[in-house]
Amino acid sequence: MSERIILIGPPGAGKGTQAARLAEKLGIPAISTGDIFRANVAGETELGKTAKRYMDSGEYVPDEVTNSMVKDRLAQDDAQPGFLLDGYPRTEAQVAELDSMLSDLGESLDHVVELTADTDEVVERLLARAQLQGRSDDTEEVIRHRLDVYAEQTQPLTRVYADRGLLRQVDGLGEIDAITDRILAQIGH
């Protein structure tokens, strides 16, 4: 059975942890845009070279470059039985692009899982992580701003997917195993 899933959630909600666990349990690759960028840059692909120019100058990698990388990744053999996308799409334009990519492959999304988390709890979690990793630039103010930006950018996406009946909201706080079980229950496993 194929599973095509998007995992979204605020910074600090545990997306990376859950993506890895779900991918393993479902036998599908966890695909994060960060990993795709790094793989293309390391492999010195044409897309990687283009992305690197933007990244080196501290600029946002344009949608068309990101879209091309994602399209290329979804066409790879290991993604045929399904995939779990983390970090894409981020905009309504990328939602339309993903729809088009999947349509070209004769596929469609099965679920969009949004990990929800209490803002104050996430701020505490990210402050603790910043301290552990020595990231002094991650102040409470910076973290709250990142969460505001996330909410502003993601709200339109969750609305689109809710309207399509694909959105599953899962509490992202608590024991890691319990969260994984909640997600699996929401997607019918």
C-alpha cells in the first residue's frame, strides 16, 4: 500500500524525529528539502550549483530551483511506494507545483499531518536545545518570531489541505512513542 504524506509543524515540534520513525515504520523515504539541498550541493548537480550560489550569498533559494529538486527526488525509485515530505511545500505556489508533479506521476497525496504544539512549550523546548547546542542567537524573541512566521506562512496551506479533507492534526507534545502512535492512528495504521 502506497503512502504519500506531508508532515508539517512548527520549529521544535519534533518533525525530524517523527519523520524518521514514520518512514521506517511505513517503509518509505523521509524526504526533507534540507537533505535534498545538501545532497545536490554535495553531488555538484546543476541544481545544486545553482542553489549553492543563492545559499552562499545568504539568499532564499527560488521556488523553481526547490521545485525542480523535489520533482527529481520524487521520481527516484525509492519514492515509488510512497514518501514522507518534510519542509515542502511551504507556500501555496509550491502546493500547486506539488499537485502538478504528482499528477504527472499519476499519483496523489494520501495525508497531510500537522504536528501541533503549544507555543510556550515549543519556545521552552527550543531554548533548551539552543542552550545544549550553544546557539546563543536563538533567543526567546527570535524563536517567537520564527513561530509567528511559520504560523503566517503555514495557515494558508493547512486551510487548502483541510478543504481537501487531507489534513490530520496531531498533538506533537509528549512521549515520542505516543506521538508516533497518534500519527499512525490518524492515517489509518
